[in-house]
Amino acid sequence: MSDHTHEPVVIRGGTVAEAAWSAPADVFIAGGKVTALAEPGTSAPPGTAEIDAAGMLVLPGGVDPHCHVGFTSGDFTSLDDYRQCTTAAVFGGTTTIVDFAIPRPGQSPADAAHAQRAKAAGGLCDSALHACVVAWDDTVPEQLRSLVADGMPTVKMFTTYRGETMADEDTILKTMSTLRDLGGMVVIHCEANHIIEDTQTRCSHDGRIGAEHMAATRPELAETASVAEVLAIAESLKAPVYFVHQSTPEAVELVAAARRRGLAAWTESVAHHLVLDDGLYAGPAPERFVCCPPLRPRPVVDGLARHLATGEISTIGSDHCCYDVAQKQSRRADVRAMPNGLPGVETRLPVIFSEFVAGGALPATLPATLPVTRFVELTAANPARANGLYPRKGTLMPGADADVAVWDPAARWTITSGALHMATDYTPYEGRAVTGRPRTVLVGGRVVVHDGVLTDPEPRGRHLRARPFTPRGRCA
Ligand SMILES: [Zn+2]
């Protein structure tokens, strides 16, 4: 069971890509850790297993900063557990996920975190957890102190979903202020709820509240307004803040401007907002694409994607939420009652690599393809940094956990739900031709996936204790 009993490994002949550089190098692994990056052809001690990576990219395994496992919201629970979610993750080249402990009504943040953390054993790869605060009371400061001390310094908040997870401005301010002093950080979903509720009411009166009208029910300006409000709170407090799933260029630009003024502010975008557009709501199965924020018009998607190249997007997550077609269809007539979210932990890396690094189907309006180093920064290094997991995760420098995606940059394949491993019966990318996929995936120095086959089903995933941040919001 111990990593230390595993034979040493060398990954030979590939091109290592880190966030800051890429070059041909052999990766030496022992005891579950990277021990050296060496000149190609460096001799290995007897008994070292060899993985041939000729023609391959050798990447740090992906870190998915936004992944919901078995998430209950309203009447629906997403369909996977840790084993299923992490199995899909490793098939997609992701070797660390960050899940959320969202309290049920009446449950405390600490109780929710401890209950969710207990499920993490059973995963095929490591995971960390965002806690969550919905309402303020006198017990919250002590709960936050113990959560940060317990390795959960990031705390999710929402400005929407009244009666479920929505927090008011006072609660957001107090939580942010308390976390700032503890070395924690608020991670926030921003959509101005009053604007959304009013828009939904008007849409409903007009008979336009079904899934095909999803985009109109949650306007872009609701996101912009909420981001501006939360940024003002963070700047007033000089507190770090991380915005999840930013879906418009305006929202990203607000955060970038605050960062230029010195605030430790992060922008996350998620794969579906960077690739898919609201034209899908006019198609035959609009409910399959219902997520919050919704998919946006193509010029907005392209404007958002441009910020990948400019550097103003910090991380790419999946916002994985594993509902199936029956769940999505059951309330399709009213988006207010639908399960929101798309399955995506397995497709995040292949879709983003294909669109933006391989450049499979880039519209002419987008900038040149992204360098693979920027891909690693967005999908592994920065998510690890933002979550207090770097340099244990998100890098292949010596001392890091030996979580590796040996990536075939030229593999052409077509995404079909039947060939994926997520606990659902559809993918929003059904039929999409893509270029690039992981060929061999290692977790802690063990090969868990090779050529599309699960080679090590042992559930060795650990709950990771994230490190607190310095007062300036940088990883300590
Ligand atoms: Zn989410």
C-alpha cells in the first residue's frame, strides 16, 4: 500500500512542459515523488521501470479547482461518488480535484466539511475541499479558524440561489475579513440574485422560462454587477478573493483591473464557457446545457477566450456536476427548478488542449494558439497555487508528487459519452473531434491509466490539507 514499496520509474524521451518552461527531459520518480529532471538518456539505477514518452508531452497531472462530487442542490443530487469522479478525472489526465462542502439547510460549515471530507477516501487520486459559508453567526469565526487549521483555507460563497446557498453582503464581508486574518480566501460565485429573480419572473410571464430560454434568464450584467460589488468589498478589506466560473470578458476585466491596483484577485473560467455558446439552447436538447452562469453568445465566448492569451484568466476549472439526461429533462420546462451544471471533469483537459493548444477549430477571430506552458499554468500550476497545493501539485519539479499526464499531442479522436467514464449518459461535447489526449497517467508514481485502460483500480486517493496563504493572498 505504501508508495515507498513501488519500484522507481523513469519517463523517457518526452518533452516536459511546466508553467514556466518546456524542454526535452527524462523524469525520474521514486517513493511516489519526482526525484530528478535529467538530460535525455541519463542512465537509471537497476530495477527502474521505463515508460517510453517519445513524441509525447510530459505534463504535471491536471488540477481541477472546481469539481462537485455527489452534490445535492434543491431536489437533485449529482450522480457520482469519489471513486467514479476520480476515475473519470484520471482518464482525462487530471490527478487532483478540489470539491466543495456545501452545507445543507441548517448544517454548519464545519459539519458539512467534515462529512464531505470523510468521502474522499475511495478516490483514485488526491483531492482537496473548499468549505462554504452561507449565513453568519457567532460560531462562524471559530469554525473558519478550525477549517483553515485543518487544511481547508478556501471558502465558497454565492451571491445567488436564495434560500439555498445565497449569502448577503454582510456575511460575505465578515467571512472575507475573518479569512484574510487567518490566511484563507473566499472563492465566490457572483450573479446578482435580485436581477436574476426579476428577469426570471418577467421571462416566466412571457412564457419563456424553459431550458431553451436559459441564456435570457441569467443576463451578463447580473454577473458584472455582482463581481463589482464583491471586488469593492475585497478591496476595502484588502482581502484575497477568487472568482469562480467567470463567463464574460467584462467580469474578467474588472478583476484584472483590481489586480493591477494590487489586490490578490483570481479569475477562474470553466471549459464550457470558453468553448460552447448559447446557440446550443436553440438545439434539440437545450436542457443538457443548462448551467449557471449560462452559456453566452459566441462573441462573448471568443472575448472570454482571448483572455487566456492575455494572461488575465488565472485558472481553468470544469465546474463538473454529474447529472444525467433524465435529471436534466425532468424539469426542463422551468429553469428555476432544473439541476444546474454540466459533466466535465474528464473532458476539461482534452477539450481545452484541442481548442487552444492544438488549435483544432479556432475561429479566425481568436489569437494564435496557446503555448503548452500556458496550458499547464491554467490547468495545473495556477489551480494548485490558488488552492495552497503548490509545489506538491501542479509541477514536476523534484519533490513534487509524481502525478503525471504523458500526453499525446497528435492523437485525433472523437468525444462520445459511451467512451467516457463519468457517471452520466451524456457529454456536452458529444461528437466533437479533438486533438490530443493523455496516453499514460501516473498518480503518486503508479501508472493508473495506459492507452485507455485502467491499470490500477486501488483507491489510494488522499484528502489533501491545503496550506494557508500569506496576508497578500500568495501561497505561503
Ligand atoms: Zn460550481
